[in-house]
Amino acid sequence: KERAKPIEWEDNPGWIQKAIQYLINNVEFRLKLFSDSTVDAKAEDRKKSQGKEGKINMFGTLAAHIF
């Protein structure tokens, strides 16, 4: 199986900005994607966010927004 080409992030700074903006605007998504901490949730007096969909699907959602 041939490996996919690396993503050229350096040549496309707009992609990084889109990713950052999406993650800023979608807090619940961001917490699920980056594994929300029980300690952080308690400190912020909120429930821990747990992903019900797989991380591969979540990365697909983020990629769809960027590209």
C-alpha cells in the first residue's frame, strides 16, 4: 500500500487558520477530539465531554471544514 503524501501545512497557512478557527468556535468538538480531562471539567464546574464518535470520524469532520 502506497503511503499518502504529507499535508503541506507550511505552504498553506490558511488551512491552519481554518483549523484553529473551527476548534475555537466548536468547544465541545475540541474537548472531545483532544480528550477532555476529568480534572479540568471539575475545575470548570462542568461535565466531562466524551466522544461518542471515533476520532477518525472527528478528524474527517475537521478535514472537511479545512479543505
